[in-house]
Amino acid sequence: MKENFQVAIDGPAAAGKSTVAKKVAQICSFIYIDTGAMYRALTFKALEEKVDLTDGQKLKSILDSAIIKLKPTKNGQRVILDGEDVSEVIRYQNVTNAVSLVSSHREVRKEMVLRQRNLAKNTGVVMDGRDIGTHVLPDADVKIFLRASVEERALRRYKELMAKNILAVSLEKLQEEIALRDKKDSEREVSPLVKAEDAIEIDTTSLSIEDVVDRILALVKERQSH
Ligand code: CDP
Ligand code: CDP
């Protein structure tokens, strides 16, 4: 079997990417790389340092000095920024609402993509984000694009943030914010959120997590047997 088998999973916010990516990675013994967490960690650092988020050069210099590690643990993946565990704070509303602006800068994306490709070297990998199939891993063995209605995605994120005790807004407001972030991510100039031509689209609106995982595993198996 190929040593560095690559699975790319893209899609809009709360479509289920990270949940299914983690499970597929676990079952296949691949590593999981949450690229959104990397953009969130940079955004957290930029907000802490009160940097102008429209200044791509400045953000790039902040990124150059940032050590971002994705650490697998038995309680899931932890995100470590400059030695500090930021896994929870990067999911807060202030980071979520600023991350699309930070990630729209060419300088920032160039450096992030280098780091992401580096992490995926010489190992089986499941990577999720917005530009994985189109840009980060254009030759990925399996490319998936997950979709779900915005109502369903808002409801999923609402329940998730409630369970984590970090919900700061109503369901209606959350839906608005998700729709706005999708719009910004889809309309930006550099590597926008778009389905790769050769990606397989799965609408997860009425699918369970297990259904989606099973479909992806079947595609992985099929590719591996080629
Ligand atoms: O979990 P959720 O889908 O809400 O977002 P995420 O995957 O944590 O990504 C947060 C944000 O980072 C996205 O809304 C994008 O603005 C940005 N991002 C990106 O531009 N490219 C990626 N490959 C991953 C995330
Ligand atoms: O990574 P992304 O933002 O695309 O979504 P996620 O964080 O994996 O999923 C958002 C929430 O939806 C999680 O709480 C999942 O458990 C839930 N989910 C679901 O209910 N049904 C699915 N088919 C996929 C995810």
C-alpha cells in the first residue's frame, strides 16, 4: 500500500469535516491535520498582540515567530501555540469572527500551505480545510467536499458550542455568522473555498457521522486497491 496516502476533506463551516476526518484517520492509522486550527491559532495570537488584521505583512511576521503544533492525545487533538494549549480559546467567537480576514492574506496562506505540506510528508494523512483538494494537496488520492444546509450546520455548531459551554450568541445570530464566514471564504481572491473538480461531493444534511465515515472509507479502500 502507498506510504503517504492522502485524503483531502474540504467544505464550509460545520459541515462535519473535522469529526469525520478524525475518525477516518483513526481507522486508517493516518495522521489528522486540522488546517483551520492553524489559521485560528494565528488569529488568536494576532488578536492578543492587537495587530491590524488587514495588514498581511504584519500577520506574516507574527506567523513566522509562531510555533503551532497539532498534538494527538487520547482526548482528541490539542492545538499548542508557542508552548501553550489554545485548543479551547481558538473556538471562541472573537477568533471565529476574525479568522476569515486573517486567512484571506496571500502572505499568510503561502506560509501556512508550506507548513501543511511539510506535515503531510512521508505519512498517510487526512487533512481538512477549505483549499486542501484545490491547493494544498492537489494530488490527493481521495478528495471529498462536504456540504450541508446552512440551517443544519448552524444547529450542529449551536449544540456543539452549548455542550462546550462557550456559546455566546443565539441560533439565528450563529447562522448569520456562519453564512457570512462562508461568503468571505468563498469570495476571497487567494485559494477560495471551492470544490475541486475531481472531489466527490457528499451532502451530509441528513446523514449521520457514521454514514459519512463509511462512504469515505469505501472510497479510500477502492483507491488503495488500485
Ligand atoms: O470548524 P469550522 O469549519 O468552523 O472552521 P475551521 O475549519 O476551524 O476554519 C476556520 C477558518 O479558517 C475558515 O472559516 C477559513 O477562513 C480559514 N481556513 C482557510 O482559509 N483555509 C483552510 N484550509 C482552513 C481554514
Ligand atoms: O469541521 P467542521 O466545521 O466542518 O464540522 P465539525 O466540527 O466536524 O462538526 C460540527 C458538529 O456537527 C459536530 O458537533 C459534529 O458532531 C456534528 N455533526 C453531525 O451532527 N452530523 C454529521 N454528519 C457531522 C457532524
